[in-house]
Amino acid sequence: MDRNIKPDRDSNHFKIRCKELGKLSSDKLKKLYKYHNKKYINLAGKSYPLFKILEDTTSSLYEFVGDVDNTAIVLNDIKEGKTEHPLAIKLPCKVYLENPIIQMMPIYKLRNILEEKNFPLLIFEGLEKSDTLESLLDGWFNKAENRTQFTAKIVTPLDPDIIYILLTKESDIDRIPFTPEENKIMIYVGEYNSLSEEHRKLKHVVVKPKDPNTDQLENISVVTNSENVILPTPTIFPKINNFVILSANAGYGKTALFINRLNEWAEDENSESIISWKLYIHLPSQKFDNSLDLETSIKPLVRDFINKDWQLKALLNDMKKEGRVEFFLDGLDEIKDENKINSLNKLLALIPTSTTVVIATRPHAVHKVNKPRNRNLGLYLTLGKYTDQLRNEYIKRMFPKILEKANKKSDDNTSQTEDIPKHKITEITNNLCESIDQELSEKVQHLIAVLAFKQAFQLPPKFVHLALARSYFTNKMVLELGDTGLVTVSDYPDEDSAYGDHFLRLKFHHSTYQEYLAALCLLYGLILDDKLRSEVQSQIMDNRYNPGYTLIMSLASQLSVGEIELIPGYVADKHAILFWKALCDEADILGAAESKLLQNCLCEFSNKMKKTLKKIVKDTRFSTKILKELDKHGKSSRALEEFSITDQSSSPLIFDDSKFKNERLQIQDSDKKKLLKKEIVISSTKDLLKCKGPDYVAKIFEIITEEIIEADREKVKSANYWGMDGGFEAMALLGDSFNYRHAKYFIERIDNYPEHRWNPALKAIESLLKDCTKPSVKAECFKVIEYLAKHALDYDDPGRLIPLIKAVRSEIFESFSQLEDQIRKLPEYSIPNEIHGRPYQQFILKFTFALWISIKMPYAVIKSNDTHEIIIKEEKVKKIKIDQDKVHVWNLIENVINELAEESDEDKKALLLINTKRWKCFIYERLVETAIKNKDNSVLHDETFIDIVVKDYHIVANILKIYHDNELIEAKVAERLLAFINIIERIKSIQWPIQGGIEAIAYTGKYFNQKFADFLLTRACWYKDNRQKALASLEVLDGILQNCNDDDTYRGAVDAYKWCLKQETFKAFY
């Protein structure tokens, strides 16, 4: 029998034999395919020798080949020769020049790491002095918390409240008695290598400042840590780097890196001992399936390389095996459709963790990746820029290949591959460039640039008519576009044309080609003073802050002052000013987005280009901002990159909740009692989630939190610490079952009782955002973050909110829409209207919070005086319209913006925007001043309004000062202030006195009495900072009393004041 004869697929005899044989042993398989060993099977673009498949008995492909039922299919698919990978042509002549791959370091918040409390030793390297660190820790854990959790003095026995101990000598480590259960952390300032081996064995984290040249220690990088130490987001790189982000700017070689990796894999038959799959997927060209089935989702994405069902099944099986499958996902930044992004993130969650995923994107789109909860970020990489030296090296490698290719065509066997002299390379390069220029004629270049601009800015076909109105084109020129090697050409009907015209649609072989040509068209459009110039300037202004257009703006910036004459008729001295004017006019009022835009545009400028630009913009109204950024660019050094990826990892609990969906929620009282016990609420929550499901637990939390809110409704200070002692953290375990009722509890506790609750609430929301996937849950988290921001300056560092904001960035623009709705419902600006629901206080805090977010993201904020709109821009655009009947609202907004304009520093602007005291005072001072101007004393002495003022420590001192200055302090005002003091006088830890209440008492003037005096003395005896405030208040009171009329009330105030001076607590200071 001829063993080379392929069996007939329809042979009944063969089918019977297959059933009898079933799975063949390795030896039998080798015998069966003995005469096909050196033939190939194409697997995802790589030609595998059949013998290689038969050697890897653990691969899914071997399982398929080993089943004799599949013999006919195998024999039909094997090829005599090896084929090249389909993508090999995308790397010309297979020449690849490596540029540096840089592993980026994640940046952590020092406080976040310290609060994990799962290691006893933190080693802080790179500090010459410990003073700044000591001051920082004292502020965090002592002053802000109103208790002592930190010390830099070693006193034994340690106070049981002490958690953090600062050490500067290694010998001090042995003086600290602790057990792992105590959760104490020694913070040693010094080098890890200076420690003894015994101390190095302790669970530890070694950190250093993010920027060693500043005193800012809040942001740090982790040098190393013990294996069993849990770090907060972002997670440190694990040993298995199978989820990788490759983030680099356009032209840095992301795609080339992928193609080269594929080529190396496809050509190598020897180094790999296992059958593997490497699949390149160009994300923008894919149509994603929203199916929750992996096979259905993967199939359309790999169709270019895998078009047989048996190969797809083998791939899916191998995806479950460690180290066999790699996906190269390219061009994430080019996806504009949010639905596609959401579908991609769903797919990432479906891909098994044993499969390697590498995602390439430009930096501005990194945040779009939702890292699956069961993954760790393996590596965050970027690529170094190609230098002139690397470019020359590329040419050296490239030309011999070109010559070799030419020789093969002419059947000339003479070797032409020896090193070419440098001067010869330059000569050939110049000749080649000239040849290319001749091939790509001016008219063809103009045509392709116009079409690139149209597609890049998504303009209608009529733009092409406008841009080419002065030009003449032939069909031959149109056909030449495909010959440029830059594009594939197709046409489509012009829907705007009544004549059924067709217009070209170009598929650029790389998005950078399109962006470069669009930049050329942009500058070309500025030459002629007509509609085209107006359209181009409009596109610049509309899209300059959109990160998707960063490269076009950057390229246009460089070309605008460049020496190379690429655009006929373009003169830099004359036309560049038009580009820079469009780039800088009507700009971002906050400055953060504008600064980022200009930095991106100027980052590639040579000294000569900078000099040219300075000359061009001289004497313009926007020259100052450009010169400022040029100066900043010259001085700045590249710091470690801070990265933010929506982190779904480290989920505290993963369970299948589908089995609970149809169960009726009948709450058992015993379960509720368990969750009410704060000492076991977290462990009980985990148990109940596993056995009864998240919806059941969520319902119990709804009941508990509503009862707590109701019980504390009339209390000034709550004695219920359930939330801060475990309740917040337990509710964060709900994940996607967290809802608006739970968020309401967070908001109530943070807003009404922020002392000690701000930090636990923040940590819980941070944990929840790692685990939740539903937009509705993220929207509720955003509401909580807004209230955390309201109290951030009083109780902690606003910078801790930034990672949370980035995690909910897709919900931010929805919140801007809510702001617009809020403005629409605002009543007339008056005290009576403010009393009911405080609408203006809520509006100003939401508006300034929106501006704070815009600085930190950054988003551009543009004020349109013509249309009374605030326009917030990034990839999305939100226009907040203020209707004509809301002129008072527009005036308030203008006042806020004018106040911000007085601050030139972005960080100071950000601090001002999140200063709740400032903006509450801003609203209430104007309300009071308007009432005074209208001589409306009745509303100024309305009891409800006075109660609002005296109970709010943010405004009480400022408003009572205005009352005093305008002789509006009456007995009723003092009585309402005293009534509130009577309620809070025995609450030791309340913030009202130190934050404004003590200061406000001075403005009671002649209504000051013994009750006020007793309160000042009590506070002064309790806290040193309260005593200082009380002394300052008494000094102001003294000046006020000297100008009061003499009557019985006045004499009572003087007696109370003199009594204070006689007390030992105050006596030493007078």
C-alpha cells in the first residue's frame, strides 16, 4: 500500500477503522505520519513542522492530531513548504531596530502603604534628614486624627494607641516590643543594606521618594518588598508578567515591536520546546461581540490567522495552559467608540489568566483598560525615543537588504552587503528622498493630505470640495494614491451630493501616516484667507485638547516653524502665527489642560525651533504663556511615570451570585445581628456573601444604615462608630450590589460626622472601586467622592482622591450633566430661597469640585461670554448652558473664575477650588451683603438662617464678622449661638470650636457672657490649639468692647471678659 495516498474522507472503511483505533500512542502516530514529518501545518501564521507537533504531547494540537478521526483533516491541511508570516511584509526587509524598552515604576501614596498595616518595618531610603517625614506623619496620624498614633520618641512601654514609630538608628529597632498581631509599623530612615541580616528577615517594604530633589514625600516608589506583603493599588510587578501595558507615543515603534516579535516566533523552529500561539490583533479594525462566551468573542478577532474550527478549538484549549498563548492587542488609542472599549474590557475579563495579554497604546488612552479582577499588572512598559544615531543604524542595516533584494531580481550573484561608508549612505539617502518626492508629486501629496485631514477630523465630504476648490486633479492622480505605499484606496457614495458623486475613503497602513499628512493639510489651510482657513482654525480650536489629536497638533507645531519647505506658499514668519493663535486663543481658563497641550507641542523642539517660535509670537497676547512653557520645558527633567489603570485586581471575594438571583429576600434577624456587631461585621459579611449572595447582604445593610441615620438625625455628634469600625469596609465587599442607599449612608456620615470617618470611608470606596464593574455603582461612588472632597482639606490630603477620580472617569461627564440640571432648577439668589435646601451652597461646591477635577485630569474649561456657556473638553465635550433668566448664576461663575485668575500656580488653584470654607463663605457673604444693601433686616435675623450660620463652622466666623461690621449683632444672634454651644459643650472631639466657632464668639461683643466664657475656658483646658484660638478671640473681643455703649448688657460682657483674664489658663498670656 502506498503510504502517501491520502485516505478518502468519505470512505466507510476508513471511518470504521478510525472508530476502532481512537487515540493513537505517540509511537503509532509517528509511524502514521512517517512520510509527512518534514511537512508543515500553519498555525496562526507560523509554519510548524509536523514532527514538532508530534513531539509536544501536552499541546491541544497534539490531542487533535492524535485522534485518528481527524487524520483526513490533518493530511488535507499539511503543506510541503514553509510559508512566511502574513504580517512579515509590514516590517520592510525584516529589518527591525531595537529602541530601549523601559520598565516604568508605579507610584504609590505613602499613606496608603502605611495604612495596610501588614508588615512591621518600612525602610525609607534616600532621605538625608527625617524632619520633613516626621512632620508629615505627625500631621496625618496625630493632628488630623485628634489622637496620638505616631511618635518619633521611643518610650517604653509604648502607648497602646501608637501605631507608627519613626526610627533613625538601627539599634532602635530592637527596643520596640511588638507582635505581628499589634499592627505596629517601625519606619526606619536609612539604607536597607545597612541593616543586619536579622532585621532584613522581618516583613518589610523599602521605599524612596518619587522625586529626590524635593521635600514632597507623599508620593513614593517601592524599591522592594517581602513576598508576603500586600501593597495597595497599583500592585507591584509579580513574577509572571502575563498582563502587560506597552504605552508609548506615536512613532516610537509599538507596532514594529509586535511585528518583529511575531517574525522571530514564526521563523524559529528550534528554540521553542512547546507549540505556542502568538496572535496580533489590530483593535480599531475589529468588530467586538458582546457575548459572555469566550469562543464567540475570540473567533472574529483571530479570523485573519485562524479560519478553521479545529484550530480555534485547539487555541481555546491552549489558552487554559500556562505560557502557550500570547495576544498582541495593538492600537487601543485609535478606538473612539466607547461601546467598543466596553466590549474589549469584557473580553479581557473572559481571557484565562494563563494567557498572556500585551496591550499597546499611546499614553493618553491607558486609562481605558479595565484590568480584570483576576489579573495583576505584570509590566508597565514604554519605549525610548529613536535617536539620530539609531536612525543611521537603521539605514546601515536597511540598504544592504535593499541591494540584496535588487541583486536577486537581476540574478546578479555579486555580494553587495559589505558596510557602506557613511558619506555614501547620506548620498544614497538624499537620492532616495528626492526620488520619493518625485514619485509623490505636489498635487498627489496635497490630495492625500486633504483626505487624511478629512478622515482624521471626521468631516463631511463637502470639506474635500472646499479644500480642493483651487486645484486640478485627474483620475490618474487619484489612482496614484494607492501607489504611494501609504494607503489602500476605496470609494463610497457622497450622500450630500444630488448627483451621486463618489469620494475616496483611505485606509492608512499606519495611523501616524494619516496624522502627519493631516498636520500638513492643517498648515496648508492657513495660507489662503478664505473659508478653508476658517474651517481649519475651527478644527484646531475644537480639538486641541482632545488627546486623540495630540500628535497632529505636535507635528503641526514642529512643521509650522520648520526649515523644510514641504508646503508650497507657506512662510513660517507669516503663517505660523495663525496656527499658534488658534492653538492659544480662547483657551483653558484653569491653565492645566493648556499647559499640557503646549508641553506636548513643544517637547520635540530644537533650540533653533524655539528661537524661531519666540520671534514669531513676540508682541502677541499669548506670547507670555508660550514663553512660560518653553522655559518650563527647558528646566524639567523626566520623572518616573505615574500610571493609572482601572484596577479590578485584588478582589477580596469572588463568588457566583447567579444561584441567588431567584431567591426571595427574607431577612433573618440573626444575620442582621451579626452584621450589627462591628467587631465581626467584616468576617460575617464574607460568610453571608458566600452562602446567601450579595443581594441578600446588600438588603440587610440597607436596613441597618437607614436605622443608624434615623437614630442620629437630630444629633450634633454621633456616638455610633459602626461605619468607621468596620461597616464601611464591609459594605465595600458588596461589589456590584452596592447601591444608592449604601452611598447615602456614606454621604451622611462623611458630611455630618467627618471626624475619624473620612479616612475609613475613603479606604472603603477605594476598595469597592477595585471590585465593581457596573457603571451605576461607579456613579454612586462618584457621589461619595464628592463629599470626601468637601472635607478633604479639613481632614486629610485632597491628593488621595485623585486615584479614585481616575477610576470613575467615565462617570465624570455624567456628573457635569447633573450640574447643568442643578443650575436650571436654581431659584432666585436670596436668603429665603437658600434656607430651603441650601441650593446655592450645593451648587457652588459641585461647580468648584467640577473645576478641581478638570485641573487634575486635566480637562480644558472654556468660558464663552457670547453664549453663557462653560465648556469642558477632553475626548468628550460637555457644554453647561446658563439660561438668560439665570444671570445671577453667570455672575457667580464669573466671580469664581476671576478669583482663580489671580492664582498663577496650578497647585494653588487646585487647593483653592477644594477649599469648602472659601466657597461656602463666598455664597453666604454675598447673600448677606445683598440683604444688607436692600436693608432687609428681617431675613438677616430669621431664626432658621441664623441657625444655619452658627452651626456651620466653615462660615460662622466670617458671617458674624459681617454682622458685627454692619451693627447687626442682636441678642437673638447671640442667643442662637449660645443655644448651639449648650448642645455641643461636652463633646470633646468636635471640630466646630477650632474650625471657626471660637473665633465667632468674639463678634458677640456686648452680648458676650459667662456661658461663652466657660466654653472658651473648657476648650482651652482640653486642647493647646483651642487655647491659642481662645486667646485670639479674647483679644478681638477686647477691641470690640472698647467701642460698645455702656449698659447692663455691656457690663455683663466686661465682667465675663475680665473673669477669663484671671484664669490660670489665660493669665500667663496677659
